[in-house]
Amino acid sequence: MLAFLLFAGALHVDLGPLRSRAVPVIVLATFGTAASTLMVGVAVWQAAALLGQPMGLAWAMVFGALISPTDPVAVLHTQEHQCAAPPQG
């Protein structure tokens, strides 16, 4: 289902401004997803331990990796409703 949502959202992305910001977008997307995976994974691992249901850190990280990439759907929705500032320089 996520693939269809991303495809439908990507149909409406203006590629001109996206190309002009390619490097920051790639860097932020890569490190943002990695940071989100790490934060969610550690939080789930700790929460499971606190609830008396210990979970391996690797499985918690897998969960974090599955949850983190869903953020692009929210980004596409936000992008549709707000205009990004034009590049300076």
C-alpha cells in the first residue's frame, strides 16, 4: 500500500525545484531516515524491556527500519500545502 501512496504523491512533485536541491534532500533523507530508525528502534527496545517483554535490539531496529520510511507520505502531504522558499544564491 505504501508503494502506491508514494507513487501517487510523486506524480505531483515539480522536478525543477527538487533537482536544484538534490544534495540537501538526499543528505537529509538518508540521515533523517537512519536517525529515525535508530531512535524508534532504541525506544521500542527500551519500552519492551520496561513492559517485561524483552525484545532483541536487532528486532527492535528492524521495526524502526519498517516504520521510518513511511515519513515520505507525510512530507509529500506537507509539501502540497506549503510552498518551499526559493533557493538563495
